[in-house]
Amino acid sequence: MKIKCILMIIAFAFALVSCENENSTQIPRPIKKLIKEQRKGCLESVLKYNYQGQTVYYFDSSCPDFYETIYDENGNIVCQMGGISGNGDNKCPCFFDDATLVEEIWRR
């Protein structure tokens, strides 16, 4: 009986580890790096979108007057919204009209 309990605990631990690794591999390495760099600041959440035929990541800031930045899978800036003027860089003024939300990948 004791051996069965130990084996069940070991199997459960392996299941947890494999699920965690599976989910984390779906996030591109440059995006993981950006999250790690920004999570101690104003980063509130990261949302994955489909936008103009590519996968992009929306980094939502909780600080007033900070840009909310959209990155491609390689960590390159696609555009920025918000900021002091509220207009960002005007590179994607209709982002929320044209983008399709896929999932939230990170939250504070």
C-alpha cells in the first residue's frame, strides 16, 4: 500500500512538470525574455493576438502614460499605443478592430 502511494505521488509530480513545460514552450523565447524583464515594472498582462496574418503579443501596462506595446514573435516592436498623447506611434490605429484575441498568456 505504501509503495502504491509513493508511485502515485511520483506519477502526479511528473504530470505536473510535463504540463508546465508543455505550456511554457508555446511562448516564444523572445516573448518570455520580455515578460521576465518587464514583470517587475508596470506590466499587467500579456495577450496573444492574430493581427494582419501574424501572431503578436500585446503587453498591457498598468502605469498611466506608459506605452502598451505590441511585439511580434521575435520580440520586435510592431507598434505602441497609449502614452501621454494617447495615440502611441500611430502604426496600428485600428489594432483592436483588426486583431483577434487568441489567449492571455501571462498576468501579474
